[in-house]
Amino acid sequence: MSSILTICTSPDALSALDEFTERGSSLEAASTPAEGLEMLRRKRCDFLFFDLSILMNASPGESFREVLRPFWEVSPTVEVVVMTPPEAVREAVKAVRAGARTYVSYPLQQEELKHAVDSVCESVLLQSELDYLRTRAWDEDVFTMAQTKSPAMKQVYSKIRCVAPTRSTVLLTGETGTGKNVLARMIHRHSNRKDAQFISIHCGAIPETLLESELFGHEKGAFTGAIRRKPGKFEIAQGGTIFLDEIGTITPMAQVKLLQVLQDGTFQRIGGEEPLRADVRIISATNLSLKEMSEDGRFRRDLYYRLNVFPVELPPLRERLEDLALLCECFLDRMNKLFVKEIRGIHPDVLDAFESYGWPGNIRELENLLERACILETSAVLMPESFPNELFQVLKGVANPLMRKEFPTLAQARSRSVADSERRYLEEVLTRCLGRINLSAAASGISTRQFHKLVKKYGLRKEDFKPAA
């Protein structure tokens, strides 16, 4: 049984709605939007039949959406049906564009009311079934990898689920080893390009002199050694997805060409004049701050904005330790199949060391440690002897496990002392150089890149050290 709220003053319309609700629906009536909103707060309704003239009088200088917004805030699932005289259908269509589900014409006819309600119910049902099937398909396909207890990772997967079916450019950011490549493939598998090519390119692993040729191809004779025409990755990936890992390392010339692809959807081979279409979705990834690089002139600002359409930041493993058990289980299943073993668990001392370790290499480091241990292990449980000694350095010399979080080891104390000294030094040099990274790096005797990493490590912002305007 559907419940209906109407905001209307027409006796004929109220009479028609009253007759309609005798078929199994309930009816509540209000004469003003304020009264209707108050009634909706007290009692949930499935449908809101809104008189167009009242809706128009309530929105002088405002859009229909602004008038309807409070009703959706109170009841997000309420479906709005506009009641309009035939001569005002154009305005009713504007209301539908503003979010109303449909409209019916005066004088209200029982068959038209039934058709409107049935059509909306059918549409809502179909949408819910579609959402269910999408969720089911997603969960079945990536159930293992997408399991998480981390709130941060739940947000990441929610964003990926939203952006995957679209054509939008995605920028994945996060430390090395956090799983950016895996997520890029996940996006491709759940896009409408899943049956086409997925081309992955590690931009930092290709020499600068060859990167442009790898991405865009070259013509015969374009340079010494170009003995034949070679298609680039953008040409090979037509209709599919191209994943540009470590995008922050590409050369200025490659940045110009990539910007052309994003702006115009075209590119040219090296030594060629013919423009080629690029029907490719671009997913890029970096462990650097492209925003800071663009501000310092090391990365094109316009290219950064083109790549940063839909940014997704992956948290490091040390910030999602609640997922350690799930990740270990996933990797052990894979290793057992790879090495034909039956390892069923991990020793508690190893799990304690995992909890205390800093994981600078993130998930990739965890996977490598477990692979090494599986190769060495001869029992059904991964013992501490199968792992590097460095993993247990933090726990050495602590007899009582309860003391681990209460009193630091000598190594921890030294580490904290060094960290405090480094942070104070960085703050002082940034203050002296008025927040300018290049000058601060030169004064510190290290490269700009190294200085950037230290600033990011200690959560410092160069803006905090610049003089006030």
C-alpha cells in the first residue's frame, strides 16, 4: 500500500486523489509547502503530489529544486509528482528536470493517476534491482581484494565503484606499494572498456629518451635507429585503458603531448604529421605531490588539473593495520597454490611484529615477506625463523608484552630523537628561506626531491612558513 501526501487547494483534485486512495493507498493533504513539510516530518510518505501553481508561488527567484530540496532532506525516498493544467506543461517539465519524477494534468483522471504511480513504482524497482546486480557482480569479482575493515579503504572502494563505469580520468595517489596498480586494473575491469586492452606503463622505468616513443610511437627514420614505424601505447590501447604509473617522472615534452591527448583526444607519432585519434581512458598514479610539483614549476599546472579530475588517495598500510589479517590470509592462499604448500597460519609472535612494524614498503613489502617465509617454511605455520631479524627489532628486549606500547625500546627512543631533530631542523630552514623549497633544499645540502619527501614525512606545509601578505 502506497502512502500519498498532496499539497493542493483544488477541491476537484483532492476529490480525485481521495477516490484514487480508496484502491489501497492512504492520503494526507496540506494547503501550503510549510504545512506539507511538517506533515512529512511526522509521517513518512511514498509520493508527494505537488500542485504546480503552489510550487511556482513558493519559488519566486528560486529554482524548483530549492523548493523541493527540504522535502528530500526530510524523506530522501519520496517521489514527487507535479499536478499541472495543460497550458502549463512547459513549467511542469522544468519541475521534472529539477528532480520531480513525473507530472499529471488537470483534471485528474483515475487511469492517469494509476499509470503515474505504477510507472514510478516500476522505475524504482528496476533501479533497485540494477543496483543490486551491480553490487553483486562487483562483490563476486573482487570479493577477496576488496575485503576491508579500514574506514579509509571503504571510502576508496566506494569511490572506485562510482567512477569505474564512467569515462572520467582518474588519479591514484599514495605511497609506493599501496596497491595503485591493483586498483587501476579493478577500475578497468568494471568499466565499459573491460573487453578492450589494459596497457600499464611504468613511466619512471623507461629512459627519458625513449618514453615519448613508447607512449606515442614513431615513424620510420624519425631518429637514428628508427628503422620502421612503431605504434605507441596510446595507439595499441585504442578503445581500452592506459595506466601511467609514476606520472610525475615524465619529461616536459611528453607532458605537452599528454596534455594534447587529454584536451583534444589526438596525438602524433614522433616524426609524423598525421593526427591520430586517442580513444583511451587514462588512469595515472604517483607517490609524489603533483600539486606541489606544479606550483614549483616541475610539472605542468594545466596537465595536473586535467589528470586530477577524480583523485583517489590510498592510505599506507600502517594506517590500516586492521586489514593485516585479511591481507595475510589472501596472500597465503595465493602462495599455497603457487608453491604447492598447506600453510594454515602465522605464529603469534610474527603477528605481533607485524602490528609494531612501520611497513615503509606497504602491501608490496608484506607480500614479499610472506613469499620469502613460505619458501623457507617447512611446517604448517609460518614461524619467526622464516622472517628477517629486522622485523623483530622493535620487540627485542621486551619481556612483558604489555610493556610494548608503554615503554619504548632503545631503537625506538633513538628513532624518535632523530625524528624530532630532523623536524626542528626542517622548520628552522623553512623559516629562514620563507617557505621556498628549492632554497631550503640548497641550504640543507640535499636535492629538492629529498627535501620534498622529508617535508611530506613530517606533515609540514611550506605555506605556513611564508610571510603573511
